[in-house]
Amino acid sequence: MGLHSSSIADPRKGQYEKNKCHKKLRRLVGEALTDYAMLEEGDKVMVCLSGGKDSYTLLDLMLSFQQHAPINFEVVAVNLDQKQPGFPEEILPEYLDKMGVPYDIIEQDTYSIVKRLTPEGKTTCPVCSRLRRGILYNHAQKIGATKIALGHHADDVVETLLLNMFYGAKLKAMPAKLRSDDGRNILIRPLYYCRESLISKWSDYAQYPIIPCNLCGSQDNLQRQVIKEMLVGWDESNPGRVENIARSINSVTLSHLGDRRHYDFEGLIAENRHVEPETVENRRIDITEVR
Ligand code: SF4
């Protein structure tokens, strides 16, 4: 997405629009950090930096909050150089040195492993993501990071929700804060409330040295692509719908869904009726056996 020609023509207007965009991102990130208690005094936050617009924006905002937040926390940027052909390895160190941000570049040839392990014609992303996750989690432990910050945004959250519903028959999205599967790390997603279009706009203003994400030669899987196109269509035909879906994830009424593991439908009785606890146990009748 390019910058508007009017903002190029009038630099003051351009600067105003840029500030407005950054302010909006800061507000949304500030809300997410607060709502989900993402940061604590003394945290060491490992910001995963891929070289894409989302991760640059994330790093930028975490540094901005580091300067102004009422608590002290450290930020370390970490990039995993997966040895993809054509990966411009000098770009991130140059950028991070210029910014004065502490960083680590982990060099590990996951590219060859992924190619070897993925059957012909299949998308390489699942194996690649699993490997990358393991390496980054281990690194977080090694450097004593207390939080791992990821650059997923509101569009990723909605896409994941719809993917899980459409193809996995599950009502499950992507959380703002999560304990990793192996229990060792706390993951945070400070861009949780930010739309991708806002991040793209900011990324254009900031002129980050973007590293293309298709170096591995893989395509997004087809299902995710279908969902992405749906979101783009809705943004044009029904503005606000995607935002509403994103907000619905944070406003769940368990009693109006159907998951018996999360709501005690069996124990539901009218207010003026007293039932002995042991009777509740016996209230379940298998209707399929009733003739
Ligand atoms: S697009 Fe390439 S680098 Fe990204 S997860 Fe998929 S295989 Fe890995």
C-alpha cells in the first residue's frame, strides 16, 4: 500500500497523518497490554523479529512503551535466520544497530530440514512453524526472557477463528496472552487489537527495510488465503464486520453456546427449586436409550 499523494504533496499533512497513525497504534497496543496484563515490572521481553511489517511495528511500539510506560522492562529483538536462499542477512543487524536495540540473530538452517520433511506438493509452513517455535522458545529460556512478544494482529486472530470454525469445527481463535504448550514461556500479542491495514499504513510511513516473506518459496495455505480474501471483501462491502468479529471473541456468553465442558447445563435449575447435590448427579438420563 503506498502513501497518499496528497500527504506527499503537503509534508505537514503527511507528518500529521503519520503521527495520527502512530498514535492510534499506540492506543490500541496500550489497551491490549493493559487489558491482558501483558507486562510486569522487571520483565525481559523477547520481541520476535522476522523482518516483516508486523514485527517491525511491534518492536517499534514496544520500544516506545519502554520509554513511557510506568514500569521498567527490557526489550531484546531476536531474529531466526533460517538460511532461506536469498535471505539478506545484513538488513536486520544494520537496522537494529542503527536503532540501538539489543538483539540476537540465531542462525539455524531449518530451511533444509523443512524441505526434507515436507512431502512434495504440501505446504511447508506447519513443519517450519513448529521448528521455529521450538528454537525461539529455547532461546527465550537461554537469555532469561520472561515474555515472548509476537507480531500477530487482529486480522490473524479473526482468520484463525474462522479457519478453526470452517475447517476444524472448533470455536477457537488466537489468544492475546498464552502459556506455551511446553509450559515454559508466556507469549504475548501486543498487536491483538490492531487491524493489518493500520499496520501496513504505519509500515509505509516508517519505511522499514522489509524482508520479503516468500523467500522459502512457500505459499500461504489455500484455506487461509480463502479466508483472507473473505475479510478483504467484507471490509469493502460491510465495513466494521471484521472488527465486530474480533470484538465478539472478547465477549463470550458460555451459557449461550453448547460446550458442556465449559458450562454446567446439567446442574441448571430454576431459582426457587432446591435440589440435593447427590440428586444432580443422577439427573442425567441417556435419552437415546429411552424407548
Ligand atoms: S512462509 Fe516459509 S518461512 Fe514462513 S512459515 Fe511458511 S515455510 Fe516457514
